[in-house]
Amino acid sequence: MKKFGILAAASILLFLLFPNQARGVVSFDDVPMNHQFVWEIIYLHEQVIIDGYPDGTFRPYNKVTRSQAMKMIGEGIYLYKEKRATPFSDVPENAYYSGYVMSAYEQGYISGYSDGTFRPHSDLTRGQAALIFSRAFKWAEAPPSGFSDVSGNSEMSKAVAKLKEHGVTTGYPDGTFRPNEKITRGQFAAFLARAIEPSFVPQYQALLETSNEILAHLQNKEFDQLANYMGEEPLTFCPYAGNCIDHGGVQFSESELDGFMDDSTVYYWGDQDGSGFPIELTPAEYDEEWLMEADYEAKYRYDRSKHFSTQELIRQKYPAGRVVEYYFEGTSEYDYMDWQSLNLVFEKNSSGEWVLIAIVNDRWTI
């Protein structure tokens, strides 16, 4: 498979997501196009996750305060941002960041200090940032980072290892991570962009291409071709993420996928969410009514779904998995409640290669 450099991949990403703006991409006045984090910063700005200053600058070398970090990561993972009271004595209810702080606290991403403060205006360290990212994205355990200044079995060491495993950080050229160093706005932006958009991480660029190939095979009813992306285990199909946990889904081996559309067996795929009615269909009926009912065209989100229950349940079932989500947003006729998603779940095999392990659908039902 052809692999692209990070800048090229980011350029393609911008053309796909923002074709009009990308033709004349302009960065912040103080983030030149040869800046090491320029595409990550542009991406986050286009996604309305970060903003600059009124004078047109981003100030990438300024330190990030704890409140600023909460706002950026809060926008990145769709935290509820309504201003409200928090348990921290130094976070005013009317502060722009109070909603983000409260949501992060409720989710267990932050805990504050023993004196009951959050210290919103203190600078965030790289180690603290690693902890927040590790908790917010709920990544599975990773092998030791190998950084010379990060060792032991502390939560921070484990968090840094997860950041490195997922390509969010590569550390410094001298082999250090510098966990006690204050993180800059540019560095934090790079961490966040790489965490939510794999086009910035070389190891995931190929995975996205693979996902698009799989989508094409599904659209063409070429189930026999899915064997090329599987490991040794059968492929699991679930109409809901919860069904994967409750019922285990329906599994098909490589040979069974070869005759998927001609299989006349009526399978029990799980229960409809809400009504509890059993979903009993042949594979062809399941394909039409659930698997590919919506017109999925392109990757929409990657480990960053607005539908937290789907994301969380998939993580519960497949803690080491990575998800590429194709999303149909629904229609205005039904107030967009007719949304649907197609989630391709991958895990690394013993050789370190990504293999397709599950295809999970989701939708709103009552």
C-alpha cells in the first residue's frame, strides 16, 4: 500500500474535509507553513477545537495553562461545556472553562489538588498532559516508552507509554520525554490532533487506507474479500456495541464469509435497543437492513464519536482495539435522530499487523 508523509496526508485531509478553505490554506501569523506542528494546528482550528488571539496569532511557544488545556481537550472529545459549579474553590461558576473542568472531573480525567483547588492558571506539564490524554482516550496498556527520563510503574509512566504507543508523541531527539517541562500550545495542539486524527500518525495512515478498501468491499457485497484483512479468529458482526458485550454478536470464519450473501440460515444477531425485539435475519437481510442500510461514503471519525455509549462499549469489549467510524448523520426530516454508524474494529496481531476483528453498527432506536 502506498504511504504518504504526514504533511501530504494532512494536505489531503484538509482537501477532503474543507475543499474550499484548503485550496488557500493560511496559518496563523506566527505559525509559518514550515512550522513542525503547522498542519496539526490548522486542522484543530478548522475543526473549531482551538482558536487564536485577536491579533491573528496562535503563540505556539506560550505555555498552556490548566484551564486552556481543559477547553482544548474538551472541544476535542466533545465534553459538555455548559458553565456550571465545580467542586474546586478556585474555579468560578461563570468562568469560560468551568463546564469543561466539571465534565473532565465527572469523567475522572482530572482530580485537582488535595487542598480543593484546580489551579486553572498554573502551567501544565508534559507529564500532566500525558495523564489527561491517557484518561480521556482510555487507551489500553502499552509497553514501556523507553524514554530515558520516564521509568518505573507510576500512572504517569504508563500514560507516557500510551502516548508513544499511539504515535501522539515521539519525545525529543536525545531520547527523553521531559515530563516535568511545561508544555507549549504548539506541543499540546500536536498531541491533541494526533490523538483524534490518525492522518497525523504514520502507523495509522495505512490503517485508514485499509478501512476505505474494506468499505468498498462491503458496498460491493464482496464479503469473501474480507478474509484478506482478518487474522486467525472469525470476524464478529454486531448491530449494536452493547450486543457485542451481551450476546457476542455473530461470528463468521473466512470460509463462511465466502458464502455470506447466499447463506439462508436465520441468525440471532442480538436485540433491538429500546424495544428488545430480537434481530433474526439471514446474512443478506442483515446486510440490507443493518450493516449497509446507510450510505457510508468516507471516514468520519476515528476514536472520537459524539455517541459516547458506542465508543465506550466498543472499548469495553475490545480494549486493545482501534476504531474507524463511518457515519451517516441522519436527515432533517427526523431531526437527525435517524443517524447510523459503521465501526470497523482493528487489533494488532502477534506480528504487530492490524487485523479486522469486528464490524459494529449503531443507530438510534426506541
